[in-house]
Amino acid sequence: MKNLEQIAELALRQLDTAGYYLGRYGISDRINRHNLIALVMTQKERARGELSRLELRAALQRKRLQQTLDQVNRSADQLIDLVPAPLAQQLHRAKARVI
């Protein structure tokens, strides 16, 4: 872990140096570790928001599917209740196996 931190620090120093020289020659003064960290954090939050949006969509779809399944169960029960009792018992058992 310590080795990884040393490598990261070296990379950030090199980035600062590159940004310094680019700024010195008038090319850009926007390359430094602070801007890089801000960019990474922004993208991280964007990814987190996108994941949250997808989780919400999945939850809504699950709820809609469950509501549809409940409606099918209620409708099936209502239709089964219209048939004679001996046949209704068999239909209820068959429905219990299927749904």
C-alpha cells in the first residue's frame, strides 16, 4: 500500500511539473493535481448519480411487475370463483402451482 502511495505521489508531482512548464510557455495553466482531482471527483459523483438513477428505475419496474402480478392473481381468483365448487378447488390448486 505504501508503494502505491509513493507511485501516486510521483505521478502527481510529474503532472504538476508538466502543468508548470505548459503554463510557463503559455499553452495551458489548467493542468495540475487540483484540477485532475476535481475532474475525478466530478466523474465519480456523476457515476454515483447514474447508478442511483438505474437503481430507481429497476425498483420502479419491480413494483410495476408486482402490481401486475397481484392484479392477475385477483382476476384469476374472481374467475375461478365463478365456476362450480369442485372445479374451483382444482383450479385454485393449479393456480397455486403456476403463480
